[in-house]
Amino acid sequence: MTSIKEQAAISRLLSFLQEWDNAGKGLRTQILTKFIETNEGKTGPELELEFSQGASLFLIRLTTWLRITYMTGLDLEKILRSIGIFLSAVSSNRYLIEFLEIGGVLTLLEILGLEKIKEEDKKESIKLLQIIANTGRKYKELICESYGVRAIAEFLAKSKSEETQEEVQILLDALVHGNPKYQNQVYKGLIALLPCRSPKAQQLAMQTLRIAQAIIGATHPSIVDCVLKVLGTMHLEVQYEAIELIKDLIHYDVRLPLLKGLVALLIPPVKETSKLQAKIFTDSSVLQITTQLPVFLQQAAAAKTIGILARGDLKLAEELLHFRVVHSLMTAMGNTDHSNSQRLASLTLEYFVQLFPLVEEHVRKAMGEELYQLFLSNAEILYTKIDSIQADILAANKVNVTKALHLCEGTNASCLNFFMGPGDLNDVEYVTHLEKLNSESKE
């Protein structure tokens, strides 16, 4: 027989459930507000005590109401927060299972794609997905199997709230950890985010990509073009993340296409620059935005990135010589339409000139003594001192250090010493690597 105390508790539970069942929308909102205030942070056993071992009966009502009303967005935040109290409670795995059994994951993912629903409500949906993902591997797999990666990534790209976007990043990070079956799917989803229009989404995607890259240990070929295109951004925080990602990627199998791609960006395609020139003649307002043209932003960022990479790795700097980086940097220095390209290319070229006597010889000869002395005096402000003729000399240069390196294929000691330095003469493995680069650049 049940005690009088237990009977009273059951009576209170039945009364509460009856009140919910008979309540209209306004009263249900009040019930939820009170429930959140009094039960947030409680454990599973504490919730059971509060509901006389019948907490699941209220959870079922919450999830049913969610399924009925979520498309309208009415009081959605309170419903989701109330469900979150059950799902996040310690020792409450059965609540999670009950929620999933009625299609809870699919409902949360559908909420992310509905245009009429407020951003705050979608953020609560993301938080519930975080709770589910952090419960274990099989729950991460369930989210991914429900086409979750696509829905989450699309929401990140469209979201207007940086706070919400950061919550999405936490969720994607959870899905890439401890999820070997679907980690590649998350990785590809992050790459697909790179061309999106949201700078914050790009920034967060690249931060998470670096983590995913280390976990997966292999690259997808599409990442090279995607990250190089991001260098055309006007947002320095996005450019920073792109450069950091590139610094990681050069240690993988995309090293050569990445380096070649960076050097190629130093000389924008003629069709792109000619389009700009045509617009300048027909629309004077274009003159105001030439400094923001993506190909010139890419050019400047590529010069900056090459400088960072070369300063961090001598052998990488030597590899870059085989891709005509000196010629391309000098061409960028002659781009009078974008002073930042000139400045950054000049600073990077200065490093190569200081490091390699062979480069110094070719650059001095191509520039002429007067221009070369200006370059030596202060590379950073060279673009402010040169005239149009000197800019044309730089833009039209024919420097070919690569050709000179080809003459060293026989690994002649004095020749190697001339452009590598005597410290590398015994590095047989790297000499072989340089010979391979020579062979590839001829193809």
C-alpha cells in the first residue's frame, strides 16, 4: 500500500499534468517559465523527486507540444530550454532516449532551416544538439545520419548572430571529435563553408578545419582552391585564419599545389584586371573600390603569406624559388593599382634577396642600380618613391631564377653553395628533393 505522503505526491503530479493538458497557450507559457526557474540545473533523481517519479510524463508532453508548434515558433525558446533541463540533467540518459525515440534530432535540425523562426530559438536548438552530441559516439552518428552536418553548416553560413555562430562551432567541433565514421563528412562540410558570404562563419570554419585536419591526417583536394579564394577577403581576422590554415596544410600532400597556387596569385589573370579597367572607363565610382578588388586583395595576401612561410622554413623558401616566386613578386611590386600588393611583395622579396645571393644578383640586374638602391634603402615604402617607368620595369621583369637553378642539377658544390649556403651541402636527401622540383617545373 502507498503511504499518505506518496498518495499526496501522486495527486499533485496528476493535478499538474491535468493543468497542463487543459491550459491554453498563455497559461502554458507561465507554467514553463516557472518550471525553468525552479528546476534549472537539477539532476535526474532530483527531477524525479520533483515529479513523484513521473518526470517522463511531463517530458512527453513537452516534446509532443514541440512537434505540434515548432513551425510557428510560438514560445519555442521556452519549450527548448525546458527540454534542455531534462536532457542536460546528470543521470538522465533515459530522458535523452525518450526524446530521440520521438524524432527529437530531426525536429531540432528542421528548426535550423525554418526562415520564420527567430535566431534565439535556433540557438537553443543548437544547444540541445550539443548536449546530444556530447553524450557519446552513437549520438554523434545519429546527428550525422540525419543529414545534420549539412543543416548545421548551412545555418552557420546564414546566421546573423556571432554568438549563435560560436555555439554552432562548438557543435561542429564536438561532431569531429570521437566520430571516426563521420569525421570526413564534417571535414567536407567545413570546407564547403569557406566560400560563404559570412566572414564570421569563414573564420570559425577555418579554426575548426585546423582541428579536423589534425584529427583526420589527410586532405581533400578541394581545400587548396577554397582556402586560396578566402585570401581575397577584406576582413583581416579571416585572412589571419586562412594563413594559419595554410601554414598547417603545407605539411600535407597538398604542399606543392598550395605553393604553386600562392605564387600564381601574385600575377592576377589578365581577364580579371581588364574587366576592372573596362568598368573604370564606364563607371567612375569603380575608382573608389579598386583597392578592394578581390584579385588584388588575393595578390597582397599571397605576398604576405609567402613571406610568412619563407621566414618560417628555409627549405620551403628554397622550394619557392623553383616556382618563379622572384619574378612574380617583382611583378606584384609593379601593380600601381594596389599599393598594399606593392608593399607586401617588396617586403617578401627583400627577404629572398637577403637570403639567397643568386636572387640578389638577378634582382639587381633586372631593377638597375638606381631602383635597386631605392629598394635596399627601405623596401616597405619603395612603392611611394618609384615613378611610372620604374613600376613598368618591375611589372614587365623577365627574372628567371628557376632557369639558373636548373643549371645546378648536377649538384655542383660551388653552385649549391651559391644559392643554398655551405651548411646544406651534406643534406643529400634535400638535394635529391630539389632535383625533383627542377624536373617537375620543367614539365
